[in-house]
Amino acid sequence: MRVEALLGAAASALPPPASDLVPDPTLADDLFPQDLPCLLGLLAHADLYLQDEVEVALHPTLTRVWSRAGRLGQRLVQAPGKNFKQYGFGLVDWRDGHLDWAVAEGRRAVPLVAQLRRAAARSRERGRIAMVSLDNLGIHTPKGSRLLRALLAELGEQLVLVYTPTYDPDANRIEWLWRALRRTVTHTHQRQRLEDLVADADRWARTIPAAQVLSQIGSPFAPDQQPVLREELNHAA
């Protein structure tokens, strides 16, 4: 509820009272997070970001496609001998769709801390603090990452981390962007080199209308944008 309440409140110019965000007042004692009023108070002068990582692998992810019956009518997807991969680090502003994207060799604390530092600097320039929603991966927590502990101590109140429930990827709406990435870049791709695939992902990050995708209530991807993104990637290739 904590994350959903913050997402809903961030859509309003003035965050509503915390009590208004409880879906059923009779369950308030069980559902109401104790830190929610404090977070809503901070939200009035904070940028709300969503952060997560996504795999960009040379072995294409597969999705179901229609094909004629029989081997001659089946769609063939070439698979490389070795599945080289890198990881995209994404951080998106929930309100305006500003997307910070970086690629690293693995899910490590160094690129994460660098990304959080950029978010805090961006918000500071806007006269705001950075509030970041992310999952419970080890590198995302002060307990699991010495570098993150040091960053939080350095930035103090300039950076606030809010965690989604454990094992609940749908709680982080940046997953909507990752679905778009998979549909337009990594599903059944034909790239032979990881460098080319990463370049496609970089072009996707510069092209994706993140604010429009995040605003599609109940829809993981804006359908009218998928052909446009594919055409731009194919043209760039």
C-alpha cells in the first residue's frame, strides 16, 4: 500500500491526507503504514523516481507468435552459441517521464550508486529531494551494500529510499518500461553481436515516450508507440 499510495499522491499537485488513501477504513489498523504520513509530507517537495535493472542478453528472449502448422511454416529464431549479456540500469521520474539509463557488466552497486547520485543531483538542481522506489535486491539495501550505506550517509535527507514488497515486481511500475524494451528490442531479435543489441537498447532509451507509457492506466505499454519504436530501431540498424 505504501508504494501505491505514493504513486497516487504524486499524481496530485497537493498530496491528499494519508487517511484518504486507505482503500477500506475498516482495515486501516492493518493496512496503514506508520511511515506513510511522513513520506507524503516529503513528497510535496520531492521528485518520485522508480528504479530497477533489466537484462540485455544476446540469446533472444522468446515470445509466442502465430505461425502456420508444420515445420516449414514455423518461425525460426537464431540462437548464439554463448549468451553474452549486460544489464540496463533504469531510473524514471514518475511524474514527467525523465529516464536515466545506463548499461553495466552486471547488477553491481557501483552503477546503482552512480545512478542514485545523478537522481539526487537532478532533484537538488530543481530545489527538491529525490525519493526512489526500488525492490529489495541486495545492492539496493543499506544492509547489503556498503557503497549504498556510504551514499545515504553522504546525501542525508536529499535521498529517500522506499522499498516495494518482497517478490512483487509488479509493484514497481518501471516494469512497464521493461515490457516495452523486451517487445521492441530483446524479443526474438536477430543481432549477432552484443554491442549491436546494447546499441538498440540505448536507442530505445532515448526514444521511448516514458511518460506516456507510465500514464497508461492498467496497460503495460502504449500500443500505438510499438510500431514507431521498431521502425526507428530498424532504420538505425
